[in-house]
Amino acid sequence: MGKYILKRLALAVVTLVIILSLTFILIKLLPFEQPVGMTDAKLAYYSQQIHLGYVVSFDHEVSGYGDCLFHYVSSGSGPKIQAYYYQTPIWQQYFSWLKNIFTEWNWGTSVKVEMNRSAIAIITERLPVSMSLNIISVIFSVPLGIILGIVAALNKNKPVDHIISTLVMVFISIPSFVLIVFSVWLFAYQLNWLPAAWAKPTDPTSVKIASYVIPVFALSFGSVCGYCRFVRAELCEVMESEYLLLARTKGLTKRQAIIRHALRNAMVPIVPAILAEFIGILGGSTILERLYGIPGIGGLFYDALNAKDYNVLFVDMALFTTISLVSGVFLDLSYGLIDPRIRMGAKK
């Protein structure tokens, strides 16, 4: 099992390096986006790019580096100073990028979202908001979805099962952004119970807590329906199996057989689905964060993409990729933790 874990971690690291390398090269092949702001801010940005190894400057025009990115001519009564800025070759930028990450943990700076600010600092500042929002939604949706699924399975083909299954089929088809728009209209504008947008840092604690209700509800609703349907299907299949019938014939009550055998075996595919659902929620919160004004990494991804702020966009994509790969490792390991019969790399 230990060798398998190390192997999976090593493969995840190699996959991450390959994905990020290809993403970096593809982004660098895009047209160069000029930074915004006054001349001093632009000069500060280009000086940073020179330090990182992505740009070179000359006091005269040169060939071999492509088009000039920025031409600076000093103003004033003193001697005139000129500077021509050019991009270095892609391969040189790639090795500079690796060096900057391993030696300085420098992923570049923002050119438009937050001018001249570190991209990793922007992500770090907004990450807790998105993570807390998604973790709360998972904590809320998993127990509720599992409970509804168990109730439906134990009452298979009864009125309770039909009601739950019908509601699940209806509500699972509603996108989260439709739910949040409807929730804002109903609970914020019509009933005035909840805030219509994400709370500001200066708002009272009660308002900050209340601002979680609508986005958590919108994120959790579809997940609750998905867990309910999945648990019902798995539990119904397990309850009809021969080994559960054998457990009943040995003297176990229906409740004991369900708790000891049916639920545990049904959870083998359910728990990995919870990890996969977390990734889906994290990615799906991009539109929701924009609609509700949440300062998270999902909304930041949209802002960076719209502004063509490639450095921020790249770090955001790297974060999503890392979370997906790490979750994939836990996804594989969870099978062996839930069911002792599953042991990757165990001796026969």
C-alpha cells in the first residue's frame, strides 16, 4: 500500500509538471498584453519582468526578439534616455519560470487585475473565501443527500420513495446560477431576509454569516439531489444481493443487516463520489461568485480571463489543476480505506 501511495503521488507530480508546462507555453504564445497604468507603473512592471527573465531591454532597436513591447523616452531637461523592451524566447522564459518558482516562489505579477501585485498573493487572498464556501456546502449537502437516499431506498416503491425521486429528478436539472438568481430575488428583494450580495469587510458579523446562506444553498441543492439519487440506487442494489439475504437468515434483524452490511458496502462508490463532487462544486462556483459578488478564485478566474491578465489566470489554473490531482489521489486511496478487501499493492 505504501508503494502504491508513493507511486500515485509521483505520477500526480509528473502530471502536474506536464500540464503546467504546456499551459505556460501556450499562454506565452498568446499576444503580449500591455500593462495598464501610468508610465511609472509600466516601467516598474517591465523592470520586474526583466528580473524574472521574461523581458530584455536595450537602449536602441534590435532584431531577433520580435516586435518591440514598449518604447520609453525620458522627459525633462537632462540627457534623453531611451529603452526598448522585448520578450525573450519561449524556451528561455520557460527555464526562467522554473527557476523563479523553485528559488523565489515567484509566479509573476498582475498586469490588469491588481497592477504590479504578485499573482500568488492575489490567489492566496481570495482562496479562503472559495474554500470555506465550498466546504460548507459539502458539509451541508452530504448528510442531507445520504439521509434522503437511505429513506427512499428503505421505502422503495412506496409513496415516500416516489415523492423523493420525483423531486430529485425535477430539482437536479436546475443549474446553480438559476437557483441563486431566484434566491436573491425571493429572499433578498421580496422578503428582505438575506443580503442581495456578498458582505463587505466592514459589515457586521451577522451580515457576513447571512451572506453565506444563498450561495451555500445554490451550491448544495444540486449536490443533495445527486447524492440522494446515487445512495438510493446503490443501497437498493445492495439490499437485493445474496449476501444480505444470508445475513438475515443467520438471525440478523433488517436494521442490523442494513447498518452492518448494506450501508458499508453501498458507501464504497459513494465516498469517492463525494470527493469528485467537491471538485465539481469548486469549478462550478465561478459563475455563482460573479453573480453574487463573492471575492473568490472562481470569480477571479473570470476577471483574469476577461482582462487577459495571463499571469493571474495561469496561477488560478495551476491551483485548480493541483486540487484536482490531489483529490484524485485521495479518491483512489479512499477505496482501500472504506473497504478492507480493497488493498492496492497488497500481497496475494
